Amino acid sequence: METDKLNKFDGHNKSYRQNKFDELEKLDIKRRGDRIGKYLKAHIEKFAFDKFSEDYIKRCKMGFMRGVPVPFRTEDIKALDSGSIYTRLSISHIGENMAWIMGIDPHFPYTDHYIEFIKINFRNKAAAALNVEAKNAAEKENFDSACIHFRAALCVEPGNLDAMYGYARVCRAMYLESDDADYIGNFKAEALEFFELTTWKYPNFSMAYYYLGYAYLNMGLYQKAYITWKDYIKKSTNAKERKEINERLEQLSDPVEIERGCNAAVSGRWDEGITILEPYLGSKYKDWWPLYYYLGASYANKARVDEAVAMFKQALRLNPSHVESMDELAGIYEFENQKELSDKYRNKAELIRRGGYEG
């Protein structure tokens, strides 16, 4: 009996420790996967690396920096005499260089050394100073610099509110300026995650909900946008922005209901899906292809075959490359022994999956 209690207690502790580790991993940019660093790495070329002299390390009592590559801008080195460069540059300048390196790549092998150097020399003001640099750069629309400084602040102080929120905002600004699909996808995902993390870490900080709602709206996640903006209204005191979001909430009432119908279909509640979605066929949403796809799926599972076929075909008129509608039609025609039609839609779907285009 006592052993069971100990095992249960030990299991609880392991679960608690794992949860705390997971929380830290979510917040700590040094532990997270990095989808953004590849777009910033070109800035590494601005730096050359050297090491502090033994004399400097002893004088400053920084043994942890022994053998550690220290970043210097190439112009720093060119501007200095061939003597000791370590005594000719300010501590703040060296710390700024380190901030750039770990902001570009939080997984840099010596990031922890740089953090210790910065904390010793700047104490508890390091993250705040980096956030100020980031905000100044963002105001000048120097978004790479802003992004790098916010990332550096997150290295120094994971979970810092200004850094988390600022980083999400600047990632959003960066993808809005781009037309590269890969770039947009990665920065959009990073912005979304950090807006979500900010609401999780700081549940009373209203502005994170404001932007998170727009992120969900942009992804077509209407229910999430609706719920998030409802939270924003509860937490915000900004009359102008509250008015704006209340107007958005009114506009979302129909899309939220349509999404509820689609979710009912996804969950196998076919009758509910049909009841919710059918009234929108003649509405201003009549050109929204998911409406037809999910109605088609609901009809098919209720053995209303002709109606299902009509819905899937309309979904394809609106979205000619929607392979799921093609798969559904292929399955229906196969069941009805119409091999030619079944092969037609199955072959179209396969062509698109291989990277072809069906217009």
C-alpha cells in the first residue's frame, strides 16, 4: 500500500516536472525549433570572431569567457589599431554585438556565455535595453534589426512580456511586407505562436488578444477569432479598439455559425451539419466552397447521393484543385459501378497530388 502511494507520488512529481519543462520549452527561444533564423543569417557576415586576452579575462574576472569566440563587426576591427581591441571598445558595444549573434541564432553554441556576459555587465536592465533597441528599429521599419533584438531579449529573459509581444508584432509586420510564400508561412506561424503564448503567459494583457483574433481570422478560424475577441472585449479599456472589435464580432456571426456546421460534419453529426449549413446556400456565402464540401459529406453519409454529388461538383467549380471533393466523387461513382467517372476524378486527384494543376 505504501509502495503504491510512493509510486503515485513519484508519478505525480514526474508529471509536474514534465509540465514545467514543457512550459519552459514553449517560452524559451533557445529550446524551441527555429523557423525564422534562416532569414536572418545573412547578418552574420557583418561580424568576425576573436577571443578575449587572458589578461582581460583575469582583470574582469570572467573566466567563463576563456576560449569563447567574441563577435566584432568588421568595421570595429578595421577602425582599431593592431593592439588589444578589447580595451578599445565599450562593454555596451561588445554586448550589442553578442545580442546580434544570439538574436540571429538563439541556438548558437556560445549563447549561454553571451547571456552571462550581458547579465553581469547590464544586470537586470539587459532585456529592457534590448527591447528599447528593438522598438526603435521597428519604428524605423528596420524589421530585421527589431526581430533580432527581440529574439536576443527573449534569450536573456524568456517570458519577458515586452519581448514576446514585440516579437509577435514584428513577425506579423515582416510577413505582411512579403510576397514569398515560404517566408510568409514561417513568419505567420511564429507570430501566431507568440501571440498565443503571450495570452497564455499574460492572460490579462489585452493587446495580444486583439492581434491573435486577427491572426485566427486570417486563417479562416472564425470561432477561435470570435472567442479571442470576446476575451479582448472583457480585458480592454480602449474605447476606439473595443468599438472596432465589436463591429468585427457582428460581422463574424454568420461565419462562426457556418464553421460550427462544418465542425458538426467533421465530427460525424451529419444531421446537425445539414441543418446549420443548408440555409446558407442562397446567402452571400454561396461562393464559399467549404460550405458545399461539408454539405456534400453530410449528404453522402445520409445516403442522399444525388445531392452529395451536386455539392461536391459545386465545390470543385469554386475550388478546382480540391482533391478531397474529387476523392469523394470517385468513391461515390465507384460504389455505383460508374468506373469511367470514378477513374476520371481519381486520376485528377492523383495528378494534383503529384504537383500538377487542374484548372
